[in-house]
Amino acid sequence: MGGRWGEPFDAANAERVLQRAVAGGIDFIDTADVYSDGDSEKAVGRFVRSCGQRPFVASKCGRQLSPHVDEAYTPQAMRKFVEASLSRLGLECLDLIQLHCPPMTVYYRPEIFEVFDRMRDEGKIKHLGVSVEKVEEGLKAIEFDNVRSVQIIYNMFRLRPRERFFAEAVRRGVAVIVRVPLASGLLTGQYKSSTAFGPGDHRQFNREGAVFDKGETFSGVPYEVGLKAVERLKALFPGTPLHLAALRFVLDTPGVTTVIPGASHPNQVDANLQVETIAPLMPEQNRGVEQIYNDLIRRHVHALW
């Protein structure tokens, strides 16, 4: 629940999205303190406090640090962020707080992870997780016993996590939260070379990583390359909307706990929920996805994330 790039946060729309999601059976909400300058957390808090059956609430912290560097991470700062999130959410305890893509060197500082144990003992959080950019960061994070989840990019254009990471997460009993399952919309199959993105849209301004890790935008795949791969994927799944095949692909993967495709309006919630009507992919379809990845995508992303 993050708001939309380049547009004011619409609290009423957020409420409608959340209502539709919970009515459809969704019970996991992911947000962050930096989304819409805290307005996202406030919207989530208003909603969950009014729910008869409260969904699981996950937020993130760390990206407010400026500059976002290793030295800025301190136990005191982490505590301040958690307490501020609780205040905006109007909750006494967070189900899950995630370090929000910290620098790799933070994973070599046990004092940063230990402070979350103290906050757990105080009843401020139930679990600690991390959101990562790279597989190596995820593998390092789960060496800490108190890291109970890892949020990572995984989709038809980003296959490296399944080489080792998922198996290791399963071995350690760590939950895996998959983000960017549709590669910033590329895997909806609705974009063309002529598709225009506004100047405030990260799909326009961050294609080369000008503001944050470029792997967050189209999963790091060059736009035109992604369009070519999408055409081959459409042929692989005739009669099935590509976004549903892409979500089914993620959910079929052993080790995946949940997927957060996001929705900017209620009808996108409905569209995502249709994945429940899709049967597991056939072995030849999975092999086809891997072949397309190897032919077109691997050289652009595999060694980087």
C-alpha cells in the first residue's frame, strides 16, 4: 500500500482498495514509512483498526535516513522509526517490521539486529524481516536468527533467487515475500514501445537507476528487451492473461510464502485475485519461461541482483 508515483496520496482510494482486498480474502498488507511520506501507514492504520478481523500488517524502516548510508544506521534511529510507524498506524504492536533495503555493510553489524529483539520483548513488534535488492543480501540476512522474513524481487524476468536462496530460506524456516512480480507492469502484457509514462513515474525517471536501484524498475530489464520477451511469453500462455500466468508462476515456486503485486485501484485487486482460477503451470511452460529468460533476459540482470 504505497500510493502512486508522482501523484498525491488518495486516502479514500486507499480505503477502497483495502476494503476490496480484505473482502476478497487477502490478509497481508505491506507498507513502509516512506510511502507517501507516512500517509500510507496512516491509511493502513485507519483501516485495520476498523476491521472486524485484523489483517497481518507489515511495514519497513530505514529509507528515511538521509544520506542512506551504513553510518546512519544506529539502534537509536531504528527504535525511533518503529515508534513513529506505530504512532502513524495507531497500533501498539507491528506484526512485521522490515529493514528497507539497507546497505550491504549493515548486515555485518549485529547491534542493528539486536535492537529489534529488545523491541520485540517490549511488545512493539512481533517479527523482524528485511527487504533486499540482491540475493547475497538475503542470504546474509538470514544468518541472523531473528530475521523471520525476506522480501525480494522475483518474477519471470528475475530467476536467480530460485538457484539457492529459496532453498536456504526453507531450510531456515524463513518466510519469503515476493515483490515486483509483474516487473513494474511489463508482465501484464499491456505496454508497447509507444506507451508513455509521466515524468513523475519511476518507469520513466529511474530506468537507469538515477534515483534508486534500477532493479526496482522493470526488474532492471531494458524496456525494449522486456517487450520482446513479453511477446514470446504471450505465445507460451495462449488464452491466459499474462499477468495471471506471471502471478501463478511466482506462487507455484517452492519457498514462496506470499506475493505483493500491489493495486492502485480496486479493480486491480479483483484482477489479481483471479490468479486463484489459474491451475499450476505445466512443466513445459516453466521450461519455456526459463528458455525465454536465458535467451533474452539473463545477460541483463542475472549477475547484478
